[in-house]
Amino acid sequence: IREYFMKFLKEAYIVTHPKLEELLSTLKKFSDTYGYHRNPNDVAFANIIYRLLKNIDEYGYPYCPCRPLKKVEGATPPEEIYKMNKDKVCPCPYAHTDIKTKGRCLCGLFWSKEKVDEYIQERLKEYGWIIKEIENAQKALEDLKKKVITGDGKMLAESIINKMQIIYLSLPD
């Protein structure tokens, strides 16, 4: 139960954050400019966004969550932290080299098209059969729905189709 509520609270924090749209706009502009893609795993993507927003709240900037910040002993004012770490503000300048060499930046926010394609192919190998079965069942139920014009049969078919769509959407990324 704790895990469920933590996930819910994290999602609420993200979607209600006053800097979310500004952050997403900056990230989209960067990825569009250089032809990068966001992490195709929605859970991982949301976790990175969460950590960037937490850094904005704590330090005033969306520092890369995977690169340690330099600080001086004791309390360091945010402007001092920025001076020592401006190269770690996301999107950081290291992203280009990371993507070129590993297919993604260090924190995994930005990916090359090739890395995304590779990820999708891996997921299809692992879960493709489930997707195919769901698609076949949905098609059969759509055909059944067309044949059953009225009554409980039609409602049952629609209910099953809706449940299949929920299952499809809940597949792992």
C-alpha cells in the first residue's frame, strides 16, 4: 500500500508542479533541435522528470539527477551552487557525447533514434505475443459486437473490449 501511495504522490507532485510546463518545453526544444528522443519507458521518464523538479525546488535549477553536485562545506547558497555546477543543468552539455557513445545520456532522459528503435525491438520480442493476442481478441470482439445488434450480448462484448484495452494499456513499457 505504501508503494502505491508513494507512486500516486510522486505523480501528483509532477503534474501539479508550477515549473513542469517550462521544464518540458525546454527539454522538448532541446530534443527537437538535436533529433533526440525522450526515454521510451514512461516510468523511467517520469522518475527523471520527478528528480529534475525536486532539484528545481531544492537548488533553483534542474540539475542532472545523475551527476553529483559540487558544494562547499556547510550551507552553500544556491547562486554558489549554480556557479560551481552550471554545466550540470539539464539538458547538460555532456548529453551529446553520452548519446553519441552510449545511445543515451547518463541519466537516460535523452536517447538516440537508434537506441529507441533497439529498445522497442527488445520489448516486442518479449511482449509482442501478448500484444498480438490482445489485438486478435479485440478484433474478434469487434466482429461479435457488429453481429450482436442489441441486448446483453452487445453490452458484454463492449465490456470485454474495454477490459482488453485496459490490459493493453497496463502492459509494461
